[in-house]
Amino acid sequence: MDKPMSNFDFRFMSLGFKFRDFFLPRENILKEVGIKPGFYILDYGCGTGSYTIPAALLVGDSGKVYALDIHPFAIQWVQSMAAKRHLSNVEAILSDCATGLPDLSIDAILLYDTLHGLSKPHGVLAELHRVLKSDGVLSVNDHHIKEEKEMISRILGEGLFMLSRKGEKVYNFSKANWQQ
């Protein structure tokens, strides 16, 4: 992502997401990913934590959700939301690409409404490929990209992932290269 939005824009976006999430709960979308208790999740471009918090509830105390964003205010926001809900399984990461996570450590990556804003998608997809377990899932959706084919080709074009399942709201990809 090029640069973070202003704090005002972030607050305005979060207000809109509260309405969206009330009418279209994020839990319904996360069901398409197949998240189980004990999973380690990376919410890449976590923003307001709309997916982070429900994912943390799904993975339970034995799992963990890493919430990564380029915006310092997003990180503070997610940390505050997790603290209010007494969720000790959420860890925020401030970064524009590198996760700092070990190789093959993540069961599922959520890349929602982020792909369109990546200035260097190859670097990000390479990092996601590195941290995703061999049998892990990269779940993608981006309503800012109008053409479904364009979104899919951006992921497949790097040769790191292959489409494994198209859900109602998300596209799930698996690693194309199972050997590290």
C-alpha cells in the first residue's frame, strides 16, 4: 500500500463499516474460509478490525490472529477493540509489507479490500506465500476491483497461488508451490 489515509478518513471509514457490519456480519464471510479453533490467521490490511475480531473469536484461545496494517491509527484501533473484548489472541503488526512472522506459520490469510491499494503486489504476495502453511488458505475479496477476472489474475499472475474455491463472497487460493 502506498501510504496510510488520514486519521479523519480512517474514522469516517470505520463509521461506515459499523453500519455495514451490522447488516452484513463479517462472521458470515469468514465461514467461507473454513477457520477452525487453533488456527493462526493473518488479517493483512486489517483496517478497523472488522474481520480481526470475529476471526479471533473463531480461533479461540488456542489460536491467534495477526492484524497487519500500514496505518498506525488502525493498529491502535484494533488493539483497543481486542482489549475491550478481552481478546489476548490478537497481535497487531504495523507494516506495509513484511510481516515478521516465521515461514509456514499461518493457516489462513485474509486479504480483503486491500489488493487494489497495493503498489507492490508481487512483494506482498511473496511475503504471504512465505508465511502461509503448505495446506493454508489465502482468502481474497476486493470490491474496489470491478472485474472478477482482474482480481483473480492479480493473484494467479504471480504464479504463487492457485484458485481452490470460489465462495459466495470470497475466493480461496492455495499455494501453487508446495515446496519451500
